[in-house]
Amino acid sequence: MSQATEKRQIQARLIEQGSNFRQFALSHGYEVRTVTQVVQRWAGQKTLPRGRLTFQILQDLSRLIGKEVLPGILPENTEQTTAQAV
């Protein structure tokens, strides 16, 4: 799936929640431009970001929309996967 498609899916999930990138950024104390750049850069990727702010934005966004934006971004899902594997 392309990054543009992933970004649109995230945007659609936010709209379902009655929000958008701007409202999400402002309600979580992030710069609007930073949030849009993070989503543009990381949506659809398979690796995790190294930057703390980027990682936090993606975690908060994943929690809000109820779906991991990147595989493994939410620690609680990682713990569940590990527990199921045992």
C-alpha cells in the first residue's frame, strides 16, 4: 500500500472520530505542520522512527484512531503479541 493511501486512511479514521490532523495536533500540544510531516513521512512504513517526538506523535495518533499507524508502535499490542506467542 502506498504512503498516500495510508495517509488517507489515517485521515478517514480521524474524520470518523470527528477530528482531523489540525485538531489532533492542537489537542495534543503538537505543531500542526509537524504532525502532517510525520504522517507524510511515516505512513505505510515498516520500520519504527528513531525520533522521540515522531514516535510519540505516531503512538498518540494510533491510540486515537484505534489502529497502529506503524506495526509495533503501540507497546500494549507488542505485549499482547508476545503473550500469544508463548
